[in-house]
Amino acid sequence: MNMAEIQVIKQHLIDPEICIRCNTCEATCPVGAITHDSRNYVVDADKCNLCMACISPCPTGSIDNWRAMPKLRAYSIEEQLGWDALPEELTPEQLADLAPGAEMQTVAPEIPATSPLAGTGEDAFNSARYGATVPPWSAAHAYTNLYGAKSAHKTITATVTGNVRVTEVGREYDTHHIVLDFDATPFPVLEGQSIGIVPPGTDSSGRPHHARQYSIASPRNGERPGYNNLSLTIKRVLQDHAGKPVRGVASNYMCDLKVGDKVEVIGPFGASFLMPNHPRSNIVMICTGTGSAPMRAMTEWRRRLRKAGKFDGGKLMLFFGARTREELPYFGPLQNLPKDFIDINLAFSRTPGQPKRYVQDLMRERAADLAALLASPDTYFYVCGLKSMEEGVVLALRDVAQQAGLSWEALAEGLKRDGRLHLETY
Ligand SMILES: Cc1cc2nc3c(=O)[nH]c(=O)nc-3n(C[C@H](O)[C@H](O)[C@H](O)COP(=O)(O)OP(=O)(O)OC[C@H]3O[C@@H](n4cnc5c(N)ncnc54)[C@H](O)[C@@H]3O)c2cc1C
Ligand code: SF4
Ligand code: SF4
């Protein structure tokens, strides 16, 4: 028997019972390892290189499943498409029968040598590994999947009650603050959760458009307190990630909506990117562009608590990046927040005549404050925005920790285990 015959892999699988078919993982996977039919989303074991890029954006956690399997007996795409539930983990005895001599792997998968992320030094750094999949211990209970493919209620209809532009007028960027009202139908949400928007019509192959996710930008008691509504921050996509002109289906549909229009919504989604609720808990928010949406929600909830005399202290620190001041959503309202309430740090990377500054540069400048916050078990970190920022931000956290004499690997393990570092990049 040769080595290939006894090699055991941790096979990456999607839980068909929880998956809400939002397509986020398929759109995220850089190597096209994820595919779907009308029943299931599945991972091709021959293509998946365990880069972990799909793990943090999945709103349900259904993507984060692994089974030890002999490489040559890995579940095929056809098998997975037929599943109603994930298969049980093989026992060591069953595995030994299938692959005599193989050693059972009991740890989370490491990046294999074949992965583009493998290598030494900075090349080997995989920021996605550090993101928590559990919420802070004091987070409120999040309701999820009340509407969607796996629910008795397929969609909920919302009415647009507001649609205003929140970036200054410019040709390349156009970001809208959109308010959706659910009238008398309960739709409970928390800061940090997202919803899915189902655009009308079909795609080029005649299939209904899949839903796109948008982070909720308002606090749990509504964009307007006491109303059954919420807000979103949506950037009109007019270029793909390579800069080629495109017209994004859902973002353009949403940005063009008028007050009174109806929208089909699924969700809410997300049970880990949630804010702590215990007294004197600190929140560090690091974002770019529309990644500010969940940060606005958390900040506004704390601002409302403070106004009502129910704020129990705790620091709020924001690192917010955009290409220019004009492209930064909510620039004006941010300036009005009291300095003793939130510590705001803005980074602009394309201000004419100024050196490029990114959020990670500001984080390094504030290393002393961040090191103290990293060391405190009451501090929670949230990273949201462009995929390209994630690695730089986590590397900056690592450098801050190491310069302060903290062991990054021990700290990072705790951040993940205790729901203290949340990554949501797209
Ligand atoms: C958890 C989560 C939360 C999200 N929250 C927000 C949010 O709060 N606000 C928001 O605006 N978006 C958010 N997004 C992104 C959003 O779901 C859509 O992907 C985005 O609006 C593009 O959808 P579209 O239908 O307009 O473009 P599509 O028609 O799906 O795509 C058109 C083309 O544009 C590319 N593309 C997709 N998104 C982008 C992008 N952002 N920049 C450049 N090119 C892109 C695609 O690769 C494709 O080539 C979130 C995504 C996730 C996973
Ligand atoms: S781990 Fe990476 S390669 Fe594998 S399915 Fe997810 S995004 Fe694709
Ligand atoms: S719920 Fe998760 S696994 Fe299912 S399609 Fe969405 S991202 Fe993929």
C-alpha cells in the first residue's frame, strides 16, 4: 500500500441542515472549490486548499465542518449533493479499516504545502485562522434564519422608508443609507448581524438571483428607536475586484430603490459577530468603507444607553479607513460624537499630496493603547470591510502584541476561544 492510499485528510464539508444557500462561500472561494445545485452547497476536496477564506464570511457557520477521511475515499461532490445531513465522524476503527496504518488527525487542518498561503514568514500568515466563531460571553441571544430557504417562511417583505447617500458625490463611489421597515411582523436583530436581500429576476443562466448579505447598520431597537425597522449601508458596485466595469446586481438594485418600494429579505444571519453587553467591556472597531455598518450599529446602541443613563463604561475605539474623506460613509455624523465617548482614528489612503495611510498604520501608532486593550479579557475586536484589509490588520495586532512582550499565539488562541476577535471581510 503506498502513502497516497493511507493519507488521511480533514475533509472540508458544508452542513446541509444549517446552510441557508446565501452563495457567500462560493463567491469568496479563490480556487472555485465550492459549487451548488438546487439542494446543497458542497466543497470539492480535490480543489479545496484549506485557505480558510470562506470560513468567516459564512453567516451560519455551516461551512466550518471537517471530517477525517482517507484521501482516496473523500466524499465526492455527487455524494455531498445528495445529503440531507452531514455524515457522522468516522471512528478510529472505521478509519483504520478504510486506511490501515493511517494516523487519525485530531487537530484543525493546517495549511498544506500545496496551498498558495503556505511558505515561511509573512507568506504563511493566514489571518482567517484567528477569527472567532463564538460570540462574546455576554452577547445577547441572536435569532437567526427566521426567513430563508431552510425556514418555513421563505422571505419577509420590507418597505423602503429611506434611501440617502452617505458619501459625497463622486464618480467612483456611491454609498447609500437605506432604511427598511417590517411593519407589524417581528424581525428581531442585533448589532453585528446581517440580512440577505433577494434581488428580483434571474441570472444569466435563468436561475433566480441568489441573496446578497448586508450588515445591519442600526441598533437592536431600530434605526428609529421603537420602530420595527433597520438600516443598511450599501456601496454601489460598478467595478469588480480587478477594476473591470460591472453593474453589481443587488447593490445597484438597492441603491436605486425609492421610498415605498418593497424588498424581499431573508435572515437575520450571524451568531458570533455580536457585541459584549457586560459592564466596562471595551470594543475596538477596525473597518473600511461599508464595513462601518456594524460599527455604526454598536456605537449607536452604546450612545443610546449612555443617553438613557444606562451606560456602564468601557472604551470604544474606532479605526476607520477609506481612500479619501469624501468616500468615508457617515463622515459628518462621526465628527459629532463626543471625544470622551469614542476614540476615533481615520486613515485615508488616496488624499492628494498626503502620504498613504491605512488602518493598520494608525493601529501601530496607537500600539501602547492597543496592547493594553489586547491584554484585557474585557476587550473585543471587530474587523469588517474589504477582504484585502484583513491580513494587514491581524498582522498589526500581532506586532502590537509582540512589541508589548505578549505571546501572540497564546493571545490569539484566547481571542478566538473567547469570542474576542471577529473578522467579517468580503
Ligand atoms: C457578511 C457580509 C456582509 C456584507 N455587508 C455589506 C454591507 O454592509 N454593505 C455592502 O455594500 N456590501 C456588503 N457585503 C457585500 C454584498 O453582499 C455584495 O457582495 C455586494 O453588494 C456586491 O453584490 P452585487 O450583487 O451588487 O454584485 P454582484 O452582481 O454579485 O457582483 C458583480 C461583480 O462585482 C464583484 N464584486 C462583488 N462585491 C464587490 C465589492 N464589494 N467591491 C468590488 N467588486 C465586487 C463580483 O466579484 C462580481 O465580479 C457583505 C458581504 C458579506 C459576505
Ligand atoms: S477553505 Fe479556501 S479553498 Fe477551501 S472551500 Fe474555503 S475558500 Fe475555498
Ligand atoms: S450559509 Fe455558509 S455554507 Fe451556506 S451558502 Fe452561505 S456561506 Fe456557504
